[in-house]
Amino acid sequence: MSTISHLGVVAQTSNRVLSGARRRAADPRRQLAALGPIEQLRAGRLGRRILQLVVGLALYGASIAFMVRAVLGNMPWDVLHQGIARQLPLSLGTIIIVVSVLVLLLWIPLRQPPGLGTIANALLVGVAADAVLVLLDPAQGLPARAGLLAAGVLLNGVASAMYIGAQLGPGPRDGLMTGVARVSGRSLRLVRTTIEVTVIALGWLLGGVVGLGTVLYAVAIGPLTQALLPWFTVELHRRR
């Protein structure tokens, strides 16, 4: 098959995937529900949702490791995590867990209630990141590093859609952003940008790696997660 034919097949497949995602996104059963922590647990399909949550968080940790090993720039918060890890005798995963707990403390004045997924996120992502970092050697050569970076960003999009679609509560950092936006009355985009620029700057000063990967992640992760989320949003059986 010629290169043009291959591109045609890829384009047709992409169009089918996007069309399917649009149909699922338009289905009201596939919309994210605004539920409190207790309602989330009572909304049905809990076994499926917990399994999806755990797999999603494990993949999220793996995606962090992929980007770290690519050495082309980390996710915004991981620039800070890596910078702190380079100043302390602690692993990157341990720092991720510690920072997650500290961020959760900031939820208290914001009156932001954590869900099961919030606590799981705080504990499991760092463990998964450390486990994959042990198994994965740094990539050698620019093509291999670029491939690892691209795989990390794509995997993070899938992981984000999985744990968000489980509808068991936001991650600590996402909840901080939405909580600050709600209390301050500022737009979520402004709050997110301000927080992420701040953590990138602090992380860079501490020795965290900022680069092409940081920019690529910032540009790609929103559209990527949005496109994948309808495929992973679990339909809930809410009680009337």
C-alpha cells in the first residue's frame, strides 16, 4: 500500500473516531455529573468506576515517567516536583505524593470536599511514576526522546480522560484550580495559567526541566482530553 493510501486510511479512521466522540459527547448520559463525594459513591457502577480510576491513575504516573525520561520538558507541576526532588533526598514519586497532600490542605479554606478519586490520585500517581522510572531507562538520541515525549503526552490524555470519566472526584491540583476560581470569581483559564506559570517558574529555579515537552503538553492536553473524555465517561445511575 502506498504512503498516500496509508494517510487516507489514517484520515478516515481519525474521522470515524472524532465522529464517534462527538456523538458520545452529545449523549446526556455521557455528561459529567456535578455530585458531592457521597453522591459519587451512590451513583452506581462503582466497581467499574474504581477499576477505571485505578488504571487511569497508574497510566498517569507512567506518562509522567515517560516525559521525565524523554528529558525534553516536563508537565507544569512535574517541573516543580522534579525541582524539589533534586534538592531533597527523596524520589520524584514521593515528592508528588507530599505535594498532593499539601495541596489538599489548601482545599480546606476553599471548602472543597475531596472524593475517593481525589485521595486515590494523591497516593497512587506518585507510586506509579516511581515504579515506571525504575523500569524505564532514559531514551538515547533525539528521535527516541521525541517518541517517548509524544507517547507520554498521548498516554496522559488517555489517563486523564479515564480518571475524570470515572466521576469519583477531581485530582488535588485540578480541585485547587476550580476552588480558587470559584472563590475568587476569576476565570478558570486565568487561575490555571497563573498557578501553572508559578509552579513552572519555581520548579525551574530549583532545577526542574522545562522545554518543548512543557509547551507541547500545555497546548495538546486540553483538546486531547476533551476528545477522549466521551469514550471514558461512565454513565451513572443517579437516584431521584
